[in-house]
Amino acid sequence: MILFFSLFILSLESFSCVVYSDQAVAGSLKTFSLRGLRAKPAYYEELQQIANFKRSNEKVLTVEDYGAKGGGVDDTMAFGKAWNAACSSDTPISLLIPKGNIYQLKPITFSGPCLSDISVMIMGTIEASSNPSDWNGKNQRIWILFNNVNNLLVLGGGTINGNGNIWWQKSCKVDKSQPCKDAPTALTFNACNGLTVESLNVINSQQIHIMFENSKNVIASSLSIVAPSNSPNTDGIHIARTQNITINQCTFATGDDCISIVGGSQDVHATNITCGPGHGISIGSLGAEGSTDQVLGVTIDTAHLIGTSNGVHIKTWQGGSGYAKNILFKNIKMSNVENPIIIDQNYCDSTKPCAQQKSAVQVSNVQYNNIMGTSASNFAINFNCSKSFPCSGIILQDINLIKNGGGSAKSFFANAMLTNIGTVIPTTS
């Protein structure tokens, strides 16, 4: 096998490469180049080791082949050239961001459709420009965008650093004298079907860390998403107008929702989630400014929420329309969580009071099953539903939530049609 790899590398300009999710393997690799491999025969053994993980028939390009230098210089143009080469290839390509270097990028879009499948292997660190003026005249909500790229894999064990501190300081939520303005999402996937994102560290985003929008058949797994607990609007994963998405084995510690699911999303499955600090796992907000939003089929199964300001949360504005239905929260542990179970159809994230309105997003067929732990607030269950469109089909099954430090928590429910199955603590009757 080693002889095969030697002949293969010496005879071709590029060679089959791996796509993997094993960080131990990722950590064993050095900065990748053909010249390095020829000079250091020990790399052949590494190639043999990682061959088990490859997506068949992929060839490799590195951003350094197209001029990326790392070390704090602007590598935006080099990344663009490398992407154009990969996207125009008529055979599957692995685009490698090598380990051991930091590549600085201004706002950049990687556009499809591409001629063949692409794997982006992020083994090093990608860091955002620290100069907000680099976004002048551009979409303020985007740093790295993958647009209209199908069957894309993004993985590799590396780090994407949004360098968000300069943006947080100028947020109206931090400095009340500042106007409220958009800030970039670190990593956006728009219209990417058959997408897999796994084994990455995404840190310190300017606002949202990862957004999936207008996409179908998405897998996000083994992601670590981290920002300070006081960083504003730094949601972990935000899902909009996306169908059939699975989030698995992900860890979140941010300044906003760990996972937020908004209108147009359907068949969302999140499993084995660790969340905290942050604002919990949210469906919504929905119905803002009289909009129509629809969320259908959400399952959150096996999660641990730690010290979050909400637990599992459905939030809708008055005056909107549409629905959030067929939702299941199960096998969830709460540790010192405020509002562990909450539905708020009178949500108002505004500096001014929100006026009472007659219309609302309908919330129905929501089940809570096997949710245990401790509440940091007096009310462990809080259903604040609409008078005009009450919450219906709400099932509580095997719930045991007590006050953190001991003692009984309370429940509150208004305009909610509830069914209790098994033991439900605190009681709702």
C-alpha cells in the first residue's frame, strides 16, 4: 500500500484525499503540500492511516497553492481563487485549509453551483478581519457565505474565529448610546442541499455563529460553538426556511440561543446537545411585525442545559400569524436553568411595551417528555398563551423540576389546554 501511494504521488499533480471526522487523525497531520510529502516519507504512513476516511475519487487543492500566506495578512483573494478552481473542477475536490496557520479573511462568498462535489477541510484557523470598515458597501450580515452549493462537506477539526469583540462593543445591547445595527454571521449556508458540516470549532462570532437557510437535507455534527455569555446576539445555530436538518453531538456556550429555529423550518432534529451558558433552545421568535411564520415537526431529544436563561422555549409575537406545531422535547436535563419549560405568545423584545393584538401564531401539538432537573427561577413551567389563539394539544409527561438548591418550583399557565401523563412536578392543576 505504501508503494502504491508513493507511485501515485510521484506520477500525479494531485491525489485522492480524505474526508474524516476523527479529530485525533486531524491533529496528526502537518501542513499539506506535495513537496513536503516527497521530502518526508513518514507522511506515507499517515496517508495510509487516513485513507479509511476518504470520500472516493477526491483530488486535493490547498489554499496555499493559490497564494494564501497566513500569519495575519489578508488571504481573501487567495481563498477566492482556490474556491473558483475547486468549483470548476469536473472531478470531486477536497479544498484544504492547512493546519498550523491562521488565515485572515474579509467578507467572502463561495458560490455555486459547482461542476462536482466539494469537501472543504478546515484544519487550520480562519479569522475574520478586525476592521468593520471592510464591510462597508457590503452585506453587513455576512462574513463567510456558501451559496447554492449542493453535496458540500465542511469539516476538519479546525477553527473559525469571528473576532467579534469589536462588534460587541458597538452593539446597542451593550452600549445604549449606539444605534442598533446588523453584524455578520460567521458562517452562512444558503440554498445548500445535501450539506454536511462537522468537527469544527466556531468561536466569537460577530453575531450568529452558523446559519442554515433555504436548504434541505442538512447534517451538523460534532460542532463546538463558543462565545462569552455576555456577547450580544451570538446564537449558536440558527435555522431558517430549512427542511430535514439533523444536529447531533454539538456543544454550545454563547450569549444567545444555543439553537434557534424560525419560520419556514420543517423536520428539525437535534440530539445529544449540551447548551450553556446562553438563552436555551428556542423555536422563534415567530410573527414579528405582523409576519406569517410556520414551523412544523421539531424534535429535541437528549440535551443538557446548564445555567441558561431559558430552557426549551417557544416564543411568538402578538400580531403575527401562522403556526408552530408537532413539536417534541424529550430526555432533557436542566441544571440551574431559568424558565426550564416556557411558551410565550406575548413575546416582546423591544425597548417599548408591545400593544395587545388579536392575531397570533398558533402553537399546538407540543409534547414535553422526561424532563428533569433544577430551576433557577420560581416558575419551572410557564405557559403564557394568547387569549385569541390559545395553546392547544400541550402534553406534559414525566416531568420533575424542582428549585435549584431544593424546594418546590411553581407552574403558571394561561390560555393553555394541557394534558398531564404520569408524574408532573410542579403540578399544573
